[in-house]
Amino acid sequence: MLHFKNGKFKIMQIADIQEDFPVNPDTIKLISLALDREKPDLVVLTGDQIQAYSACYRKDGERKMREVINAFLSPLEERGIPFCMTYGNHDDDGPVSKDTLYEIYSSYSCARFGTPRCAEDKGTYSLQIFDSKQEKEIFNLYLIDSNKKESDGAYSPVRKAQVDWYRSERERLREKHGDYLHSFVFQHIPVPEYYDCLIKCPKKEKGSVEAFKSRKNTFWKLDDDTLARGGFMYESPAVPEINSGEFDAIKEKGDVLGLFVGHDHINSFITKKDGVDLGYCQGAGFNTYGAGDKRGVRVYLLDESDTGKYESYTVTMGDLCEYKPSKPLKEFIFTHMPTSIDEGIKLAKKVAVAVGVTAGVCIFGKKLLK
């Protein structure tokens, strides 16, 4: 049973572990050091735990994924820290299905999952937290599987059936407890409303990042207050092109304090829209692109005396130790690589132009010297 202890409950969000085989030891080091420092009451894994599309999983994929999952869950098991999880767009991008992944995660003694929305959507459920006396449920978590991509390459929105489930679950809890339970929503992919909290700006303005898909050729940045609170945004929010109304649903009754996501590894901030906090947790994995020693976890601290408020902060690798990459060359590449296919294409074009200009200068120079 999840419950407050001495009036407090601490949640640690770990996003985008996105591990390959073999696991990068820096990923395990970050998780272990963060757990020892913060001692959370619950860890929430918000998707892309596995880099399932990796070529390493094409042969003997299930065995390797079991080993990888065991590597990053062992620090929790060893410390007796409960965890819950949902899926990201990459978790089943390989030979292992979500059903098998669910069976793997569920086999751990520290797993704490609620009743799935349905057999086909085991990454969507609610999870209640009891008071210190373990008598009454006083806080709620919604874990929502935010799906993958559409055939055109755009990210899928949370489905209407999932939004309907949220409303139904919200009302079920209200009927059970006589009022709405304050709640967090955790999922992998952000909703389109994240852009409503950003500032549209010129390309060359400090802090600007370029958006893609329908927002291509537009640039966005965080406001000064968010930056002052330690927020950063180094890539544009990769949101669905279709708005399914998820945010409109979760803001309806004032029960949801915040919606928290991962997905974009080098973003970490909390903003607010219509009374709901919209937050990011940066990536924790070192076998994928990331923010160097700013890779980290996000912590949420609840107080039993007022569940309508919370504190949040991040803990980074740089906070936890003097970070020296175990694989310096790989880390250099992962820190500087493009974060999307569109960015990769733009970089390739720039390189091609640079190579062409260099070749032209060389040829012209040789002619002058003849």
C-alpha cells in the first residue's frame, strides 16, 4: 500500500532511460545516486525505458530486454522502493510486445500498478496514495499510455477512449470519497497546450528553439520566470498534430494539479495553463541523446496537510557527483547530435554545403597557383 509517512510523500519521476544493450553504467549510477540522496516513496517511470528499435534487440531481443530492465530496476528492488510505469513511443518499437513488457515489469516485488483501463491498454491506470494512518485514499496518480506515431510520422494523441476513461475514473473516485481527489497525470508525450505556455520569438533570439511539423519555421522560448526557476528547453516540444481534448478534460474539475511528461530528453521545466501545471522531466539515459551532466530526475514532494499543493525540483548527475563519462566519445556524440530527423536533415545539408564550399575554394586555389 502506498501511503504518506510522517505527513509527507515523495515521488521521483524517471524519464527516457531509453537503454540499449549492454546498459551504459552511467545510467545506473545516476539512478542509484538519486535514489540514495532523495529516498523517494515511489518512482514513476514515464516511458521509453527501452530503446527497442536498436539493432541489438533484433536477435534474442526478449532476453536482452529482460536483462536491461533488470539492470535499471535492481537499484529500486535492492532499496525496497516501489515503482509504477507507463509506456513511451519506443518501448515496443522492437520484437517484444507491451503485453510481454507488462509481464516483465509486474514480476518485480516493488511493482505497484493499478487496474488497467482495458486488456489492450495496460499502461493506462490510476493509483491511489493513502494517508499516514493507511485508512483513507487522499491523493491519486493517473498513468496514461500516450501511444506512438501515426502513419504520416506525427505523434498520436491520447485516444478519445482514454480521455473518456479519465473522466469516468475521476467520477468514480469522487463518488467513493465524496469529493475529487487531488491528482497528478504522468505520461510520455506532451499535449499541444505546452506551446500555449511558450513565447514565440525570432530565430536569433537567445534561448529560441525551432518547432517542426505544422509549426515548422517558427521559434519558441521559455519565459524569464521559468528560466529563473531553473527550467531549460533545448528542443521544441514534440507534441501530437491532433488535439484530442485531453487537456480540456483534465482541467475541468480542478482535481489535476499537474501533467508531467518526458519524451524530449533535453527539456526540464514547469509552466502553468488554466490552473494546471505542465511539466517536463529531462532524460536519465546515457545510451541516447541527452543534456550532459544535466541528465537527471524530477522530484515531487506532497504534504498530507494540504494535498492541493506540492514542491518540485530536479536532481541532476552534476548535482550528484563530479561527472566523468564512462564512454567519453559516445557521450560527446550524444550531447551534440540532432534531436530529430528534421534537425538531422538540416545539419546534413549544412555539412554538404560546407564540404562543397571547401572543395570549391581548394579547386580555385589550385588554379591560381598554376
